[in-house]
Amino acid sequence: QVRLVESGGGLVQPGGSLRLSCAASGFAVRWFDMGWFRQAPGKERELVASIISDTLTNTGGSTNYADSVKGRFTISRDNVRNTVILQMNSLKAHDTGVYYCNAALSDRAYWGQGTQVTVSS
């Protein structure tokens, strides 16, 4: 059974940092494209960062970021812990929202339950 569990959200002041984790079960994160999305109140869910899977012949790991987070956020994989990490630095008020982990598996996309990030002084 595929399951994604996010953790690490919370309240942080502008300029601060948070580290979000997405613990996956039921599949291996290294073989599938993974992403972090966020949804601010009253807005649509948007892609924040993604990381490309490995294949049998190539090591993946290429990353992609929304323009608004480039240079501040870093997505990575821990294949041993089967976890995807989103390191968020220099947080701004507009980074506030619910952050969701996403896995693009062969049959469908899977989502976690989300973790709240609030950036406020």
C-alpha cells in the first residue's frame, strides 16, 4: 500500500528555515518522480520543487524549482530512509501554506496529508 507522510512544518519567522520530510512506504522513492506542492489559502495548489527518478541505466536526481523559491529551497532524496526532503531557507510570508508530498507512480499520482507551514512575525 502506497503511503506518504509529511512532517516538519510549523511556525517560523521571516528569514527562518524549516526542513520538511516525506516518508514513503509501499514503493521506493528513487524509482519515481517526486515533488513538493503547496497550497495557500484561497489559491490553487502549485508545484514548489521536483526531483527526477533514477532509471536502470541512469542516475536521476535532476531537480526543478518554482521561480519563487529558486536559491532558497532544496529538494533531495534519501534512498536509504526512503524519504524526500525539502530544505527551506530564507522563508518569506508568501511561503505560507499547506505543503504536500507527491509521488508520480505508474498507475496514478499519490499525495500525502500535508503539513502546515506558517511564516509570520
